[in-house]
Amino acid sequence: MSDSKDILGEMNDRSREVFRRVVEGYLATGDPVGSRTLTRDFSEKVSAATIRNVMQDLEFLGLLDSPHVSAGRIPSQQGLRMFVDGLLEVRDLDRGDQQKIDDTLGANGGDVGTMLDRVGAALSGVTHGASLVLAPKHEAPIKHIEFVSLAHDRALVVLVMADGHVENRLFTPPPGQTPSSMREAANFLNALIEGRTLSELQTVIREEINKRRQEIDKLSRALIDSGLAAWADDGTADERLIVRGRSNLLGDAQGEEELELIRTLFDDLERKRDIAEFLELADQGDGVRIFIGSENKLFSLSGSSLVVSPYMNSDRKIVGAVGVIGPKRLNYGRIVPIVDYTAQLVGKLISDRT
């Protein structure tokens, strides 16, 4: 936020120190910070009244809030954003934290899903927050596609990859499907596969359907659309997102209202209603990003913060992300290097498997 950076640059040393100490005190304890507390170890000899005047000025600028009738202040969301962007001192990764992550991921056996589940558990355990891990999509060339009718309103699409990986997904077929139309749709797709990945196949299918619209039965065309939609981003998100450690965040909630907001957040995550918001984070460039409260739609109700970093495969392509959810008073200086290290480690592990 450029306005916040301008405000920070215009502050004098005293205002900047008061602001920094209020934010650091709040992040450490979660409690409002009063003027008397600040005067005890302030860098210059100033009175509590002088400190109160500075705090009032910072509140007028929208950087501090008064949670109740007292002399204490807490940072506003704008204040936290300015602190994170301009004053946050990111620590070196603690060796103990690094060792815990390394130990958990040391057993590099099992499939990618199992490995990423361990990543989520490690990240949650080390940070005492809730962790999100977005697994990479499986992009191997396709060998065979088949549609299987289970009921009049339920069908299974089976995708066999050239590397032996098999995926099954339930979907709702268009009304009026018959075994014959399903075979016709599968034959049409299998004739176009030729070692293409799913994303490549979807592009080719649209072109072929437009060229051969009169030749392809209407029911088969609808089945192709609905069947392949099961592998579109929104469809795969449910299985790609791993959430661990929700009890950490629930246990940290203060009051029934805050608890209910956090429950709402996890309900949204479990339903994946707004998961597109998290998917977008993985495609917005390298490095750790911090979202505070309403800066991200997914966390606007709960007021939580998210520290997230994408990870890359061996081709330096962003394929997923890891993140930590916590209250707005997260220890950002400690969490940022943990998330950054974990993302780099996951990228290396993913690359080693491909």
C-alpha cells in the first residue's frame, strides 16, 4: 500500500518507534499496549502524556485502534500492513524449526499426496497454526479415457496416464445418456489423445467439436463437456488442497464470536467454496506473500492472516503453494522464513520425483 509507505516515510523517529513498539507488543501478547508500558524502555526520556499524544496521532492516521475505553492501543489492519511492508524484521530460519521440518520430511517414501500431507502436519506443528498445502496437478500425457454409467444421474470418468497413474472421478452426466453415447464420447476422446496432457486435450477438443459439430451426436458432445469438467481447476481443487492443524487456530480464538468466524473459515475451506482465491495465490509470482484480514476474500470474515509461498517444479514452473493461517497477531518475522523454507523444500522434493 503506497499510502502507508508514504506515511511511514513522513514519520519522525519518535512516532516510528512508538508505532513499532505498539505493534511488536501486540504481536507478542495480543493485548493493547499502553503509554506507561512504552515509557519504561523507550529510547529517549519522554513522559507518558507525550507518548499518549503520539498514539492519538497514529490513531488519527488510521494506524492504531482503541479496542475499548483505555489508554491501550492495538494496530489496525492498515497499521499491520504498513508494519509488515516497512518495519518487519524477518529472522533467519531457526535451526530447531528447520530440523523439525527436515525430520518430518526425511522419510521421502510414499506418493506425492502422502509426502505433502506430512508437509502440512510439519508446518502446522512448527508454527502452531493451521497449514494449507496445494498439491500440483497431475500433468502426465493421457493414455486412455473411459466413461462408466453408475445410475441415471451418476457416472464415473476414468483417466489413465501414460506413466501408469489412474484417476477416477464421479460426475453428473447430461440427461438422456445411453451406453452407446458414452462409448461414442470415449472413442472420440481416445482418438484425439495422442500423448497429450489434459489441458492440451481440452484445447484440441474445443477445436475439433467446432469443426465436426454436425458429425458428433449432441448427447456425446454434452457428455464430453461435463465429463472433462470434472478435471477443470475447480473440480480438482477439492483433492488438491490439504488442510492441517485447524484445532490450533480454533484453540487460539478468544470469545464465542471469534470462534464462530474461524469455524466459518474452515467450513468454507472444507467446501472449497472460495478455493479459487487460494489457487490464484500460487500463480502470482515467486516469494512469500502476506495477506492480512480482509485483504483476501477467503479470510475476510474470520479476520485471519495468511502467509503463503508458491513452489516450483524442475522446469521452474509454479505448480502449487504452501501456507500458514493464523490470527492477525501472527509472529510474522518467524513464520515467513518457515513458509519460505518449506516451499523451497517441497519444490525440490517434487522436482526429484519427476
